[in-house]
Amino acid sequence: MEPGIAWIIGGGSGIGAAVARLLAKRGWTVAISGRDEAKLAAVASDDPAIRPYPLDVTDAEAGEATTARIAGDLGRIDLFIFGAAAWQPMKVGDYSFDKFNAVVDTNYLGFIRLANPVIRQMQAQGGGHLAVIASVAGYFGLPRSAAYSSTKAALINLLETMRTELRPSGVVVRMIAPGFVKSPLTDKNDFPMPFLMETDDAAERIVDGLTRSDRFEIAFPKRMVWLMKTVRWLPYPVFFWLTGKMVGK
């Protein structure tokens, strides 16, 4: 992809902010959205090519309006990256509706609320790239992460469907699956995080993957990806023995 217009959901901090800065440095005009206006303004102050558009992804009407506003202000949306994410540690065996609802409403339904408006815009302009930051945590049912892991698995499944369905209309669907990356989300973790990456390193891998190819899966670091995929394809007796070790059983 040549530099154009990008829109990043979750651009006020963490990976989203780092990706916004790198895209702007490489010649893109970047709209960033999130709930915290102060954080958006701080990121936008780093580069005049970055423009803040506050948005709560749990508000469907606001999502429609913001999509139209960005397309009107900037002319088009060549690259859309959904990176909003909610995460909170959960105790083993805790499947509280309220906790799940908060995570699902942001991680999964947040994207669903924006999908149609963004797709319509891209189809009207002749195409575009639609990317979602999922996670290697979506490759299998990860103990102690029931809500977060299941939303990421749902996103991966959905994006696989969308890749096939939307390609004929010129919308290229991409799935980004990072491992552990330093961010406000991972700062909450109180457990070891193997292969923990710096935020700027993750951003560079994402931007390179999006702009230098049109492959579906952008997953890293490779050691973490292959470890997670290997665990997923183990026979179930071995799989459940191994995941049981993760909860001390």
C-alpha cells in the first residue's frame, strides 16, 4: 500500500498510538479514535498528520457518525485498524456475566458496530484494507483469560469469513495477532509474559505487514505464534493435560 488515509481505533495509547506515529512518519494521514480525549490529543500533538476523533465503540450511532465525518474530512479511508481492547484478570472458574459483557461489548461488538459503516465507505471508494488486532490468545482456550481469549477467538473466526466474503468487492481483510506487548493492558498482568515485546517493535511489525503485503495473518513473535499453534493442534487428552498445568491441576 502507498501512503493514504488510515483510521485507528484505540489510537490513544499502547500499540494503536505507536502504529499511528509510525504511519504518520511514513507519510500517512492518520485519524485516531478512543474514549480518552486527552490521550488522543497527546498523540496527535506529536505529528500534524495525526488527527483525533473521539469515539466510544459501544455507541453504534457515534460509530456511524464518526465514520462519515472522517470520510468527509479526509476524503476516504484506505486503511482501518480496530485495536480497541478491554481486559481484566479473572479468577479460574469465574464466568461472571458483567465481566464478560464488558469485554465482549468492546472487543467483539465494538468492531461489529463499525464494520458495516467502514465497509460501505470502502466499497463506495473502490476498496480498502480492514484490519483487526486480535491476539495469539485467540488461538485456543487460554486458562485465566476466558473472556478476553474467547473474544479474540471470535474475531479471528469472523475475519476468516470476512476475508472470503469481502475480497470480490475490493475490501481486503487482515488479522493481526500479537503476543505479549508492553502496554497499559499488559501492565495489569501479574504473571510471567514470555517473549514480551517493546511497543515500537510491535508497531513496526504491524505497519510493515500491512503495507508490504496483503497477507491475511500478521502474527508475532514467531516463537510465541508457533508455540500457541502447536498447543492448539495437540490431541485433546494432551491439550487438556497441558492447560490443566496452567491452572495448577
